Amino acid sequence: MKSLAISAKTREKVGKSDSKALRNQGKVPCVLYGGEKQVSFYAHENDFRKLVYTSDVFLVELDIDGSKFSAIMQDIQFHPVTDKILHIDFLQVFDDKEITVNIPVKLDGQSIGVKNGGNLLQRRKSIITRALPGNLPDAINIDITDLKIGMFVYIKDLRSELYDFLAADNSVVVGVKTARNAVEDEVEAEGAVPEEGEDGENPEAGSDEKTKENKDS
């Protein structure tokens, strides 16, 4: 997992008025929890840009007035109009304790199925993953070069001894569908979108039934 160092200051006061004063100075009030005690601190908003405005997941090395902590960003609040960072929660992590984070999925290569007219279907842009901090990957990289039309990559194809995915083995991560089925998906999307837990169903299911209906009509 990538790491990012941030220097911060302890908040001597907490509350709405103090938080507002910090934000007016371009600083972000934060809380670190999960350790022996909760720590309230702040840092300049520019120090969080690399952490916030990316799909990458970072192990944050916090230096709060000389005290060092390893943490991950757990929650963030934005202003509803300006999108300015209002508050960040951090979870302290330890080398011997597993943590759960969303690891981004990155696709490598150009699918042969797409070259032949198929449509790329990426069901998951990230996967909830649990592991010791040192075993977490920067990303789940999938080489899609050999994916032909009708081929799919499932959670079970990506399993590792170093980390565990909190998703069913038969959940689709990425695949290539025919253009005809892709159009059908767009129509279905206007109605109800299936839950991610239903990814395990055959992505091509339904085509035989539609063919039968056309013959009967």
C-alpha cells in the first residue's frame, strides 16, 4: 500500500466555533481513533489533496506534534456547495491487526473482445478487502488483454493468500459483452439496477428467453 506523510497539530479546543475558525484559515479539523485514546488534530487542506482527490488508497503516517501514528482515512465530509473539505476521520492501524479498506481495481491492456466489437463491462471499480496493513496491495490489477466476447473475471479469479475479499466468489468484476446485450443493459438500467450481490448470475442470462419469446410472437 502507498504511504503518505502528513504533519499536523493537536487541537487544543474542539467545537463548532473552533472548527469554523480553523476552516477559515484553510485548515481541516480531524479526529484519529482506534488507538488508546481519541486524538483531535488539524492540518492545512493542501496537505490532504493527494490523499483525497484520488482513487488510490494510502497508509497515512501522521506526525501530530511529534507523536507518530499509522492510519487510514475512514470518513470525509465535504461542503455541499463548495466541495471544500470540512472534516476527516482517521482510523489508527497496527502492523498485527487486520483492517478493511476499498482497494481500487485497475485494468491493464486492451481486450481482444472489445477490438472485435464487444462492450467492456466493469462491475466493480473497487473491492472491499481485508488484510494486515503490510499485505494490502496498492490496487487489484487485472490484465484484460485476452478477454474475448462472453468472457468474465470473477472475484474467485482474484483471490490471494495475502488478503481476503469481502464479496462472493461468483461476483463479476469485469467482462466483455456483445453490443446487443449492452443495449439491453441500458434499457434495464432505466428501471431497477440489480444489487451487487446478484453479480454471480450469468451476465448473459435472459438472451435465450428473449429468443423464445420472439419465435412465439
